[in-house]
Amino acid sequence: MPIPSLTVYNTLTRSKEEFQPITPPHVGMYVCGPTVYGEAHLGHARGAITFDIVFRLLQHLGYKVRYVRNITDVGHLEQDADEGEDKIAKKAKLERLEPMEVVQRYTEYYRRCMRQLNVLPPSIEPTASGHIPEQIQLIKNIVKAGYAYENKGSVYFDIEKFLADKHAYGHLSGRIVEDLMSGSRALDGQETKKNSADFALWKQAAPEHIMQWQSPWGNGFPGWHLECTAMSTKYLGDTFDIHGGGMDLLFPHHECEIAQSKAATSKEPAKYWLHNNMITINGQKMGKSLGNYITLEELFSGKHNLLDQGYSPMTIRFFMLQAHYRSTLDFSNDALKAASKAYKKVMNGLKMLRSLQYEPSEIDTALDDEISKAVDDLYKGLLDDFNTAITLASFFQLQKKINLFFLKQKSTGAIREETFHKLVKQTTTIIQEVLGLIEEEDVNAEGLILALLDLYKEAKEAKEYAKVDQIRLYFKQQGLAIKDMKHGIDWAYEE
């Protein structure tokens, strides 16, 4: 079966394009991961879920995907700039920890939250600190090509030289080069640079800097932009299929990645650039640097002053999927409550679908065609730039047909057996395996057990021994035992 045509929006060309991998059926995808200096928040969840959908759909379509998502554990300075303190080093000082203790704590926090959101782990999850030799070699290549210079132990990318050689800079983000270069001599404390637009490839470390490595230019640490270029190149080659990340990374991060790659290899790093939009609160971007973020654990527990209640991980996932990844998504309690209801409606639809049995009868050709088309429509949104909102809307339309069968208003035999199995299999696969929406264990088991014990007690007092035995059997089937004691009735795990 041929792979269906998939259309993606390429930020580089500002247009939708048919997805054609460089070496099909293999696909290489690199996504900028978190800087692990604090708790994962709602903004992190959007990027992770967006590219989880890309990963899942590509695999579902039959592609063999190598998905690389990095962990930034060094070199990301405050305000995403070339000056200031390392975000992780600063956190380590505040908490009186080793930097790698901070990294370990928040990396595990991030991964735990991703598991709760049913985000698949990437194929490779490299760390910046684990790839220092690759970064040093990349800098050497850029220096050798004539596009970097060293000054006082720091190495900078030479934007002026890059432009003089007719290379494009600013085309991904739409920045105007003249604006970037204007006033470039007023360096405002950045005397080691030739131009303010130049960006750091390697930074000299002060003696007290707690994260530093030896290099040909002295002790220091890598630039934030360089890290992603080194790691993506190592695992995916000079040019790969998809580079993803948040829209806030367009400039300078991704723009600098392109410049570094072209300087070192004379090639564009990625064929398709995909960017998810932001989560907003009252129209303002959510993020750690703005201090208006809500951590994922706060969302799950409800312990935040902006929250009326806690929301389950699948509610959060559904909240993300109900909007196209390139649109902004505004946070509100009402939106999350609506997402919770809609998610439960989807789960009820799947529950009804799984309960159906095929019962041969007279075929209704019109209904058969209608349902076959409705199932195919589930793919339309996904194949059109991963538009999960359209796919969910298609499912809710299809659910009306499922209700007809569940309520016995129509026999399942009114459609061909082939169509029935297509309905069950494709619908379940798309919801659970592609959208990643799964049933949550949110039933209060303890409450149900206590309710059954009350019924057991009533049946025993009424001498309804058949009912007593039946309740005991229910408990036994679940690996539990009822304990009749002088002072009361309780339950325990069966030994």
C-alpha cells in the first residue's frame, strides 16, 4: 500500500508542501528539547505533544523515523543572550546543588510529565554536556571556513563575513538583515564581538564559573545555538528532513543553527522547518522568563491560583489537540473544563465502538458509503499539516453513526462486514495510537470497594447467602478478600 500524501507547512518557504523525505522510507527529525533548570510547564507540553503527533503519524504511515530531541543542560544563558549567567548554574547556586543534580532532577521531572501526557520518548535524547568534543570540532570547522573569530578566549560567528559571501541570514524568521546590523558597533559591554549581531559559538569562562571545559581557545563552555547543530548533525547527518521547535525559537536560535550549518557544511540543515505556536494567558506568552507559567504538576493537582481545579493529563492533551499546532492557544479554566468533557465524550465513543458486534442483515448501501467515507475523513486533518482539530471534529461526526448502532436504531449488519471492521480498527487506531488519547484510570476504586462491602453487610444481615457468595467471588476475581471480624467487616489483598 503506498504511503498517503502528507502536506506540511514549511516555515522556511512560508507555504504548505508535500512531504517528501530525503531518503524514503527513512525520516530524520530533530526537535529542540527543554532547558532543564525548572519544572516542566504547559508551554513545554504543547511543543512535546505537537511533535509527538508528528512522530506518531509518520510511523503510522509507514515511515521509519529517527526522532532526536535534546536536553539542554549547559550554555543557555539568561534572556537567551550571549552575556549573563547560565540558567542551570544560577539554579544550582540558589539551591546549593551541583549543576548536574539540577539537571538530573528536572530532566526526570520532565520525562515523568511526558509519560503522564502519553508522549512517546524520542529515539535519541542527547545532552549538550555529553557532546562537548563534537561542538569543539564544529567550531574548528566554522573557523577554518572563515566564518568565526576568536577574541579573549571566546569564539563568535562572523555575520558580516557570512553576508559578504552572499549567504542568506534572516530568511527563516523574516528578519531584515539591515536592521540586525544597524548600530552594530555600539556593543554595550560586548567588546569581544566585532558586531552586536555576531553570536557566541564558545564563551570564555570566568574562574568562578562552575560549568566549563578545556578547548583550543581556553576554558569555557559552548554557545546555546551551537549545541543543537552539533547534536542534530551527529545523529541525522548534515541535512535531515524535519527540524521542529516552538515559534519563539525562530530567532535567534534556529536562524543561527542554519548559519552555523551552512558555514560548516555548505548545506541547509533541514528540508522542512515546523514550529508550534505558543500558549497564552490573557494574550501574553506563557513562560518561565515571564513568571506566568503553570507547571504540569500544578495543572494535574489544581494547586495554582489561576486554577479552579486539577485537570487530568489526558484533558491537557485533548486541550492541545483541539487547536491546530500553528495557532495560539489561550489558557482558561473554562477551556480546560470543556476539554475534559469532550475528552470523556471521545472515550465513551470508543467504549461504545468496542462493545459492538457484527450482526449480518440487509445492507444499507447509502449508510455503508457514508460510514466508510466518515472513517476516511479522520485522516483528512492529520494529512493536512497535522490538523488534529479537524480530525477530532470528524470523530464527533462519526460518533453519531456509532450511536445509531449502540442504541440499536440500526443493525451493524446494515453496513458491510469489511466496513464494520474498518470502522472499529481505523477509528480506534487513530484516536489511541496517532492522537495518543487513552483511557485514564480515574475511577475511585476504594470507593467502589467500600460500596460493595456495604452491600455485602446488608446481604449477610438479610441472610441472602447467594448474594454474599457472589460478592465474595467478585472480590476474589480481583485478587481481594473480604475479612469478617468481630469488630466489623474489611477487605485485604488475597495472600
